[in-house]
Amino acid sequence: MSDQEIHEGLEGITVAETRLSFIDGEAGELVIGGYPLSELGGNATFEETLYLLYNDRLPTQSELEEFSDELAQYRSLPEGCLEVVRSAGEAGVVPMDALRMGAAAASLDQDGEDPERDKLVIVARLPTIVAAYWRARNGEEPLEPREDLSHAGNYLYMLTGEEPSDAQVGGLEAYLNTVVDHGLNASTFTGRVIVSTESDLYSAITGAIGALKGPLHGGAPGPVLRMLLDMYESGDVEGMLREKLEAGERLMGFGHRVYKVRDPRAEVLSSAAESFYQEDGDSDFFELAKEVETEAVDLLEEYKPGRRLDTNVEFYTAVLLHGIGIPDELFTTTFGIARAGGWTAHCLEQLENNRLVRPRGKYVGEKDRTWTPVDER
Ligand code: CMC
């Protein structure tokens, strides 16, 4: 089989049909469940987006209420899971490790496997895991979830102990909707590979969290925020950007492997951030972010002509989540909370028409070695 063609990173390989999301990197287009992101992102609640992914249509009012109630009833963690997460917080492990440990233990009170139920249990519990970990890490007692708040609202409440404003909830929902699904990215594919063996959803999502943790996937909104805060302090946007580019550094929040124009998620997140900061935030910080974006895109054209580097999802993720009050250390776990919607929907889609994922490797090692006993080596 020496003529086997290698597709490193599976680049360009199509392995499944999906109705969940569509990406056109040249046109800067992202469609989720049939809706262009611009239609869905700022309009839907996260519960509506989840329902859409699971059912391929938006719910009626009564369906939405029933779905939201069912989801909310799974939020509390089983005692053993809470203990794991609390220990993770007290030990000060990194947030994505705590999320992985919590997800693995989230099935403790569930009887047998039922993918339709398990997808809801997982999505409902990830925010509780992150919030309980965060409070334990800061020496605070984890809070019981509140069933009267929305998925997004309850997450913010469990982090801070305070009921969030409508602007905070709306901003977070826009974020969760925007990043809920994005084709067969590494973590989503990981989940699909795991359920393709007919393993369970908790295993799949635990694996997906592991894949999302890596810096090549979980992204860099933390560094974007640090860059913006530095510029906010110094006020010298152009000078600081030029300094980075002269030093050969990459500007965080710009450039994308797939999108060669402005990432459509940046569009939705910048509008959401604008609305949020107008109502509830430090509008000077938002104005600075806009200035940085414009300046950076111009300078990238000057320093990297023809590379088509534009704003990516991470730029306004940092601006929006920071405004809402999510600590930057929790940016990637919050991404996981959102993407769990896509992960679980993809797992169910894989199971609908399953075929074991089993690619091949091209062997390049020796073939004729003869055994040497250990004392003769
Ligand atoms: N700032 C400055 N130069 C850049 C940047 C940037 N942000 N991104 C790419 N370039 C340059 C790069 O140096 C190279 O120049 P040259 O040809 O002179 O060597 C050229 O553009 C092409 O770069 P590349 O590495 O081949 O492009 P890629 O498709 O592999 O990179 C990327 C994509 C996202 C890794 C990269 O743009 C980058 O490092 N951006 C900064 C980090 C960042 O914002 N990451 C979050 C990405 S969004 C994640 C998601 O969608 O989940």
C-alpha cells in the first residue's frame, strides 16, 4: 500500500453529511440549522438554538417551555460529581481540566444509556460544573442552580450569586448561539468518533472537552483581552500594534484558516457587544476595541499584503465576555458550554446513520527486524 495518499490533519476530507451547520470561508458565511448566523445569533435564546439543532426546526411557545423545563431539571450535579468538581477547584487545576473531570462524573446518577436524555443532562450540567469549580477555587461555596432562570442566566447567577441583568443574559445568549456549532472541527469530530464505536455520550463529550482544551482549538480570547487592556491603559493603539508586527508577533483575534474575509461570527458578536456596552458596560472600552480592529486590519494589509487577514471570532468574544463579567480564565470553558450543544447534536446525528470511524495510517517503519534477547541488546 505504498501509494496511499496521506491527508494530514484530514484537511479537505469530507467524512459525514450534516444538517447542523454550513461554513463558506470565502464568502464569510455560517449557517446554523438552516438559519444564517445573522438571523439566529442575536434573536434566539440558547434554548431555542438547542431545540433547533436537535429537531431541525424552531420550537413553538409550548414546545419551548417544555424543552426549557426539562433541560433545567437536570442542572443539579449528583453529589459525587459535585465533590469531584469541588476538589478540582480546591486543588486549583486549570478550568478545562475541571470541566473534563466534571463531565466524566456527570453520569453518576443516571441509569443506563439513553442518548436523547443524556444530551440534555450534559448540556444542562456543564454550566453548573464550571460555576461550582470556579467558586470552590475562589474559596466560595458552590451555589445550587435556579430552575426559574434561563440556561444563560442561571450560569451567570451560579458564578456570581447575583441575578444577572437582561443585557448580560442577552449578550451571553448571543455568544452561546454564535459558537454553538462550526462544522466538523476537532472537538466535534472527536465526539463523533467516540460515539461511532457505539460508546456513550458522556464519553464522547469528555473526549470533546479534551480536544477543545488544546490551544490550537480552544482559541485565544484570553490573549486578545490582555492586548486590549494593555492598549486601553497606554492609549497608543497604532504604536503598540506596529511594535508587535515589527517584532514578527501575530495579532491575536485576526486571521483564520477557513475564513478569508471577516469571520461572520465577529459580525454578530460585535453587534451583541455594541448593544451590551451601550446598556451596561464601559463604552470607552468598546470604542477602543473598535479602533483596535480597524487599525489592526489596516496594518495587517500593510505588513502582510495579500494574506487576507481579517477579524476572527476570538476578537469580539473577548470584548463581549469581558463586558458581561465572565473572567478570562473561563473563556474556553464558556466556549465548551456553548459547543456542547453542537457536540451532542452531532453525536445524535452520527448515531442516526452510524458507521465506525476507522481511517488508516501509512506504515513507514521497518518490516524485517529479528528478535534480540534483552541481555544481548
Ligand atoms: N497576525 C499577523 N500575521 C498573521 C496573523 C496574525 N494574526 N495570522 C496570520 N498571519 C500571517 C502569517 O505570519 C503568515 O505570514 P507569512 O506568509 O509572511 O509567513 C500568513 O499570515 C499566513 O499565516 P498562516 O499561519 O499560514 O495562516 P493559518 O491559516 O495557518 O493561520 C491562524 C490561522 C488563526 C492560526 C493565524 O491567523 C493566527 O495565528 N492568528 C492569531 C491567533 C488567533 O487569533 N487565533 C484564533 C483563531 S479563530 C479560532 C477558531 O475559529 O476556533
